[in-house]
Amino acid sequence: MAGVADPHQYLAAKQRWAPIEVAFWLAMLLPFVLVPTYLPLASQIAITAIFAVSLDLILGYAGLVSLGHAAYFGLGAYTAGLIAKAGWGEPFSGLLIGGAAAGLFGHLTGYIVVRVRHLALIMITLGIGLLLYEVANRASWLTGGNDGLQGVAMWPLFGSFDFDLYGYTAYAYSLAVLFAVVLAARRLVHSPFGLSLRAIRENERRMPAIGAPSRARLRTIYTIAATIAGIGGALLAQTTQFVSLGALSFERSAELIVILVIGGTGRLYGGVVGAIVYMVARDRLSGMNPQYWYFWIGLMLIGVVLFLPNGILGGLATLLPRRSRAS
Amino acid sequence: MLRAMTLCLGFLALLAGPTSGQAQQTIKIGVILPFSGQFADTGVQLDDGIKLYMQQHGDMVAGKKIEVIRKDVGGIAPEVAKRLAQELVVRDNVDILAGFALTPNALAAAEVSAQAKKFMVVMNAATSIITTKSPYLARTSVTVPQIDEAFGNWVAKSGVKTVYTLVSDYGPGLDAEASFQRAFEAAGGKVVGSVRVPVANPDFSAFVQRAKDANPEGIFIFVPGGTQPAAIGKALASRGITPKDTKIFGQGEITSEDALKSMGDDAVGIVTAFHYDYNHNSPMNREFVAAYNKAFGRNPDIYSIGGYDGMRLIYAALEKTGGKADGQDLIDAAKGMTWESPRGPMSIDPETRDVVQTVYIRRAEKVGEHVANVEFDKVENVKDPVKSRMPK
């Protein structure tokens, strides 16, 4: 940051697309030609990446640790699933409604969440997650409870693309939504608002003193993150045409933190890279050794945290000094 | 950064490397089970059943080589189960999907079976509706209503007038409660009360006290296997409810081998219904248990027998089609198939493709040093009652 005098100039510089970003998105199209039989996995990676980006916005940028982020993911998934089950199977509107429902819940819970810090914050987010899980479990007449939500029937995307067995539609759809989400998140974090979030993360007390209301801004970003998580959940419900309690589970929240830590927090693409590495590794390892593959995941996690404290992207940035100054 | 990214992509490409084509003389079976997480033991026991069958019967059927591809679903994760099923079908070109310990996973994978027209054998998941989700699906385990309706009827006929039901508050528990009560009342019994216990870390004592206060002749219990049967056994004993004065009934989980070990003498007298126990007294079962012990160093359980009979069904269906692995041919071959299993006679209902079998009524008794389930009555040829009631 040193050397840049004008903040507008600084932000404008950040908004510009780096060649590596363009290359990255082009590479995301490769699965269509290189590994067309892996598209179901690829679409679930894209969905996990959306979810990870949403957590990164609050964890990485605003410094709010959440152990219950799956609540919003699951809410989006159940909303989208229930709409489709009720007879409205249009994917795109279902996606938006799923996101909106999660966003609304995120806004309401945000009032509680931003009041507390540290251990209390972890407990509250954990509590919200467990609460919603139990509600969905109890309301088995609505959600199918333990058996999962049955009968989610999706209409073809834009009226012409059916969700096929090979996952072409699912991946194209998920990738497009991921791109839109990253685009939006990119604008957000490189705006004055995004900058103020990072300032709040560094010193929350000081921000109100210079005219930025910390809590209001945290609530805003919490709502946005919840909306994006809900969109991810809705996407999962639509592409798999099934929703289970697992969408709301603590394991999903915890796994997401692992993914973000592996990829690198507070770096826009950290969640995306983390999702790719984690899910590909999981797929490969569990294929090789169905019983003890968690051992290798654990080893990977320890390795990353010990040797790459800022995740894979943080490690790469250190290796390439030019880039690290820029980010 | 660019170089690093290229490296990353190279790494991905390497991981996702192509799987080489297989000879056409191979029949591939994709097995989806939880091999990790809290249901890992179920997955392993079921898979050992599959392995034992293949050890005993070789890996050639009707001139084709059988190849099993195993995938870990990691717990209750239907989206993973569905993806694995999709991948097995489109990438590994499997001919048959098999395994499935948990209902949500089986339901999600059944959609793939229906869409891709692949034969699917459910070897454990026990919710009634699963078989309705794909016309190419058959089941070799059990359904909860199958056991508990037969049992409710039996309990009423045995002369017990009033029962109290205590079940875990989740899918299978609610199924058990509904089936048992329905059949018990239909046969003239009266349910004097019922309670649902949280499925995670319950403290049974308050619930057991409630059951005691209702003063029923018998208590029907359904809790998942694992640590809970022993806990409820202790709670019953500490509140003074013993099989001597209050009859205790349950689905077989509560007197599984491990549960009996930890309950010890407290368990003596508990009457349960189930479709298989390793103590089942038949020459075929004794041979099966001995072989299983020799191969894996432990006794088989209901999961093992589900896997073993599942493979039996696949092999027999392949024999019948002469090695043709088309979904329609295989399910047609499986319909109505009858055989003698270590659990006793069983068959596949030609209409519902679900398992038809004997439900055994057992009492926990002291046999030598240990407490074991001793069969003393049985209900033969039990079909899944839920599907029998469904409109055709």
C-alpha cells in the first residue's frame, strides 16, 4: 500500500483485472473439455466455492468468525427445494428467492451477531446453526426431517437446458453463478465500504471515531454474506434435486472453515482455491482409500497451517514478492 | 503467480487423470457406503459381507469378471451419494449400484438409478419408500415397518394388553413407533402412552420414569444401535423396571451383540424382533458365522448379512440373464427370486422389489457365560406392510 497517495487511485488499481484472474476463469472452463466425466464434482466445487467466498467476506474481511454459517446455506437450500417441490421449478427465480430468504434471516440474526466478539461470537453463531438444524429436524412434515426433502423437481434452465446425468447444465449454471458472486464480492471488497470493513477488523473502536459506524457496516456485510451463502445452498438443492439436514449441519460449517484456511482468508480467491484443492483432494484420497482418507486431509491441514499460515494463496503471494505488494 | 497457477492446474490435471478403458468382459459394481465418520462400522461390516460372498463364490459369474469399485460417502450426505452414483455411472461405467447404509443417501442415489436405468441393490437402508424411487431397485436388508408391525401384532397376540412406547425422535424411530402402535392396536392392544427421546446424547432416566408412571404391562423401545441400548438398559434397571415385572420389547438393535455385552445380566428377559442374529440356529448360518470369523475376526451382524445377500442377489440375477447387465433385464431377473440365506428363507417381492423374509422373536437369555438372543418364535413371509397398503 505504501507509495499510493490517493485512495481512489488505489481502489481503481485494485479494480483492474489482472491477467492471472482472466487466465483463472478461462481455466475454470477446462473441465468441459478435459474431464467431462467430472462435471458433477466440478459443480459441487463451484457451489462450495460460492459458500467459501461468502464466509470469507465476514471472516477474512470483517473479522467475524462464524461456526454456524451453514445455517444460511441450509436455509437457502431448503427454501429453493421447497419452492421447487411446491410446483415452481424455475431455477433462476428459485435461486434468488433462496438467497433472499437466507439474507433476511442473516439480517435478523445479524443484530445479535455483531454485538459480540471472540468466544461469545463463536458460541452465538454455533447456536444459530444448531437451532436451525433442530428446527428443520423437528419440522419433518415440511423438510422430510432425517430422510431429506423428497420430490424436488427442477424445470430446465432457461426453459431449454435439462439437468442431465453428466452434469453439463449443473456445472455451467454453478460456474456462472460463482462468477457473478465473485464479481460482486470483488467490487464490494475493493470499494470504500470494503476498505472500511478491513479497518473495522483491525480496530473496531477507532472506526466510529472517524465516522464509520462499525455495527451497521458489520450488519450489512453479514446480511450480504448470508445472502450469498443462501444462493450457494439453493444452487446445491437445484443441481442435486435433494436437500438433507446435512446442508445445515455443524460439519458443513466446520469443513468450510478448513477450506478457507487452506485457501487463504481475506483474499477473494482464497475460498475458490481452497474449495478446489480440498474437494479434489478429498475425491482422490477417498477413492484411493475409502476408510482412512481423513488421515491425509488432516496431514494436509497441519502442513498448510504450519508452512503456509496465510493459506495456499498467502504462500504463493510470499513466493512471488511482486504480487504480494499488490495484494 | 502465473507459474504457480499453472502448477496448480497441472496438479489438478494429474489428479483427474483419465481412467483407462476396461475389457468388456467385466461387470462393474459401484458400492457406495460410509467408510468414515460415525457410521463407518456399519459400512465396514456391510462391505465385509460383500467380500465374504466374493471370497466364497469367486469373481466370475456367467463368464464375466466382477469388479467392485468402493466409494466413501462419509455419513448422511445425499448430495455426495448422488454425485458418487453419477460419477460411477458416467465415468467408471458401472453396471450396478450397490451398498447404501443410510436412507437419505439411498433415496438420492435411487434417482440416478432411475435416470440411468441401472440395477441398484440397497443392502441396508430401511425406510419403506426407498424401493419406490427407482423401478430398477431391489432391497436385501429389511424395512422398519416390516419388523415392527409383525412385532406389534405378535405382542398383542401374546396376551399383553397395554404398552408404552419409547422411541428415538428421528425417522426410523418414528417409523417404528407408528408401525408398532398401529399393529398392536389393530390386534386389540392399547397404547397407554408414548414418548420420543432426543436422538443425540439422551438422558433416559426421566423418560423411563414417565413410562413407569403410566404403569403399562410392557414397554416398546426403539433406539439406534451403538451406545444407547446399554444406556437405556441401565436407566431401566435403576428405575426398577426389570423384565421380571414389566415386559420389555424392542427392535433388535437394543440387544445387539455389543449392547448385550455392556448390559450384562440386566438384559436377560428382553424380547426383541429382528430378521437376523449371528446366533440363528441353522447349519448354513453356523457355517457363515465361522467363515466370517475366520476372515474378519468378529461376528457378522445385520449389515453383514445385508451385504452378503445383496451380492447373492446380484450373482444370481447375472446368472439368470447370462451375464447381461442391462438394468431392466437384471431387475426382471431379481423379481420373485427366492433363496435360502444364513438368516433363513427370503425372497424378492415381484411387485415391490422389496425383501420378504422371516421376522424372528427372540428373548435375551444367559447362554453359558454370555447373554445372547435366543429365538423362540417367528413370523414367516413378512412383506413390507407400508407398500402393501399403498394404492397400486
